[in-house]
Amino acid sequence: MNLLFIIIQIKRRIESSFFWRYGRWQFKHCHIIYGKDLMVNGRMILDISPKAEVRIGDGCFFKSGRGINPLASNIKGVIKVHDNASVVIGNHCGFSSPIINIRHSLTMGDYVQVGAHVIFLDSDNHSLNYMDRRDADMDDRNKKSKAIVIGDDVLIGANSMVLKGVTIGARSVIGAGSVVTCNIPDDVIAAGNPAKVIKILRERNDD
């Protein structure tokens, strides 16, 4: 049993060593600009338009599939950025099998932690007009998109969705499974569908 455990640990270390090197190559190949110490554990699915801008700061990590995070199981992370859109991620941010689908922009501060399988969607997947949905070209033209902004030190719980036009304030916490449809202020806990403030967090300097 001890020998089997050792073999499994060695296998995992070899795989991790391979994937972070492959991940950096994959990000670079897709014209993603990233800072120092990027870690990619597992294979991401990347679909980045040549006309898009994606920048990732120092010390960020992405976990993707391979059962690395049991909450995400074998789900692979996805980053899809459309023409003329931008994704700017700050320093020391962490993701576990995220789904990032951006047509306008996603801007994220430093030290943001994103739980397993969180979805960032800054546009309507389909028009609200049923006649547009019957015509694929019209449906695509009438998709509305608005920027998503995430402040510093935000924590977003597993299986949440952050939708178009949302700003989440610094140091706030989004409960697992939430659907964020409107702005969330600084220093609060918000949860639910749609997400609402359920608790105000006091600053560290408060008595």
C-alpha cells in the first residue's frame, strides 16, 4: 500500500510538472500576456480571438479538470474571448475550472479567488426577442453585452454565475451557487438567485 501511494504521488508530480509547462505554452500560443509564476494545472480550453486582448498578472493559477478540485471533478476550464473584447486579471488570482465567456470586457483586481466552475458571462446568449431567436444572424447581432468588474480580494463561491454589467466590490464574498445580476458593494456577503446582500463585513480596523 505504501509503495502504491508513493507511485501515485510520483505520477501526480510528473503530471503537474508537465501541465504547468504545457499550460504556459498554451496561453502564450493563444496570445495571452501573462506575468511571473503563472501556474496551470490541467488542460484549459482556450478560444481567444486574434482581435481580443487578454492579460493576466503575476502569481495567478488555474486548475482544470483531472479531478484536481473535487468540486469541479473532471470539468475543464474554458476561456473564450470574442473580437474586440478584453480580459484583464490582476495579480495572485486563482481559478478552478472557470468558464469565462466575454464579448465586452472582464476586469479583475488582485487576490481574487474564484471557486469551482464559476461562470462569467458578460452578454446575453440569446436575444430576449423570440423573433430574433428564430433568425440566427439577427439573434447574434442583438446580443447585448456589458462590462464585468471584480474588485480586489473578492471570493466567489463554487458554481456561481456572474452576469453582464455587474460590479462586485472589493473584499466581498459571493455565496456558492449564486447568480449575480446586479452590483454588489464592498465588504459584504451576498448569496442567492438573484444574489442579494445578506451580511455586512466589518473592516479589520473596526472595533
